[in-house]
Amino acid sequence: MGLLRYEYLGPEVLAGFDTYKYSCRDTSPLSNYVMHPFWNQFVKLCPLWVAPNLLTLVGFICCIGHWGLLAITDYDFRSGTAPPEVSGTLAPAGVPVPGLIWFGVAILLFLSHTLDGIDGKQARRTQSSNPLGELFDHGLDSWATIFITGAVYSIFGRDDDGFSISLFRMFCLHWNIYFCFLLSHWEKYNTGILNLPWGYDISMVSSFILYLVTAVVGQQVWSSMLPGNIPPGPVFEAATYLGNVGMTMPVALWNLRVAYREGTGKNRTFLEAIRPLVATTIACALCFTWVLASKNDILERDPRCVFLLTGTIFANICCKLIICQMSNTRSELLSFILAPLALATAFVTLVPGLTAKSELAVLYGLTLFVIVAHCHYGTCVVLQMCDHLHIRPFHIRHPGSSSSAKSTAEYQPLSTEENQDPPV
């Protein structure tokens, strides 16, 4: 158990959690008029003895599950799009994913979205709200970005038939979504308020509908032109960029400007304000360098593993930002996770005559290391927070107990309207 007791959080960070208050705004019409009313009723089906963090964890497992189903049946993103002569790595290329699998993917995504929507409501319902709940929720949400985005790509697949987008364009889209998620927490780091982007619930509901349509009519429906002779893949790409670059980014920058103008935020200097963006920007640059300079076209050989690697690296960096904005402490400039990524990138791009087998070995080894390191970080942080708050992660204390009273008293939301659930 000694390995799981490493103290990543210093005394200053832990002390910051003692005075933390959750401040959040959700102005999305879909969230306020459809999703929250539904979740308010759905949470009543949940027994009062079920811990909110357990709902969060099960929801995240469902998220991995819906991605995993497609990883088994469409590992190379070539299901239903590749020519017959192309063979897949784990699953036959050119063979559409069965409708039953798509239905299972839809159900798992629905459960993931729903459980993520009711965990905060269950916490307030059982009087067990505490900073660990938000940290646990946000931290898993940051990792879920890769699983949600990667699963959607299987609907359209690689651009082997001219109806989808290339692997590199999907790689760029992943990073666009990572930065979109990061912006919300970067905004809160500087303003103290988390403004939930409208795109989260829209994207989750849209993906659920897409999976159901694919389950009923078959994957081949996306290998035909939409009205106006428009291929479906680029429409999905354009909609994502429009939602992120066209809406989320301008709104975040505007909210930041208002906070500085009115003096309601942290009013940090420019260099201090952008400090949380440095590590992710470097990670992005290193990943793009590897993909573009790869002598063996690593993205083409195993795109799913490349996506998983980048998503896990981002999640690790983002979790540290979430901790800093919650504890009101200074964000780190760089992250330990960048070191192995930089070494791997230098090795695969500078060593002459590197074979595809060797480069894949580096990719798989680094991905495994990053996943283990991120899980170790998350586990240790959760256990350290539990020790500090005198709680257990998947247990609800009786509301009358002293420990429960301590943890809930230190974590009071600003208002019922503002205390919405965090985004993916």
C-alpha cells in the first residue's frame, strides 16, 4: 500500500480545499430545460446509500465500455469503409460493425451521460457534497474526452471511401476538443467561476442519436452523400469546430475580459494567467512533431493507440490544473508527464533507420507507462484527499456524524442554480 500513499498534494493545496466553494453556471437551454429535469427525476431511482463517487466511477466505466466495444470490433477505424484487400489489426476491415454493437454503444453512452449528470444531485440529496466529489468528477471527465471523441470517429471511419475525414484531421479534432475542455477550467482558474459550455450536452445527445440511427439503418448509411452532395464526415468535423472555436473559445475569452474589467476574477498578470496553458501546448507540439516527423507514419499504423496516448497525457495535465483552480494555488508551468513524451519523440524522430516495429514498441510502451502513471496519480490524490477530509471515497457517512458535518460545511455551493454538474 506504500506505493498508493505518495503525497502529490502539498499542505498549501490541501489547505486551499478547506475553504473551497463550488461556483458554476450552466446557461444551456438543453441542459436547463431537458437534461436537468430528466436527471432530477432519474436520481430518485438511485438508493440513498449509493455514494455519488460510485455513480461517477460507474459512469466513467460505461464511457470506457462504449469505446472498448468499438475498439474490439473496429480497432483500425476501417469498419465498413476499407477496400476488401485491406486487412484490419484486430477486426476485419470493410466489415460493418453489427447493429447490436451500435445499440450497446448507445446504451453505454446514455448511462455514462446520465450517471455523470446525477452524481452531483445524489451528493446534495444525501448531504454528502465535498471537494473530492467535484475533483473526482472533473478528473474522470478530462480523461473521458478521448473515449467519447474516439468512439464517434468509428461511425464514419477512415477516409477510405471519400465520405469521412483523414486520420490526421481527426487527430487535430482530438486536440481541438482537449483545448476546449481545458479552456473551461482555465477560465475558472482566472475568474473563479466555471461556465459550462453548451456543446457538452449537445454533443452527448447527438452522439447517442447517431449511434441509435447507425444501429437501426446500418453503418453503410454514412458512406453516402447527404443532401446537397455533402459527405457526412466533414459535416461532423465542421460542427465540432464551430461549437468549440466558434462558441466555447469566444465565450471563455469574453468572460475572462469581463472578470478583469469588473475586478471580479483573480486579476493575475498576463504571464500568470496563461501559465496553465503552457504544459498542454508543449504536449500538443510534441505529439504533432512525432506524428508529422514519424518515419513509419505511426498515426496510420495505430491511430487508436495514438489517440489514447494523447488523451491520457492531456488528462494528467488537466487534472493538475483542476486541483490548482479548486485550491486557489499557482498552476505548475510544466508537468512530469512531458518528460517521457519528449524523450520518446526525440528518439523516434532522430534515430536513423528506425523500423515500424520499433516505433510501435515505443508507442505501446509509452502509452502503458502514461496510463499507469496517471492512474497512480489519481489514486494517490483521491486517498490523500480522503485522509484530509476524513471521508471514504465510496461511502456515505450518516448526516449527523461529525466527519460528515465537517466535510459538508466546508463545501457549500454559491446557489442551487449555479451548482450544476461539471462538463466533459
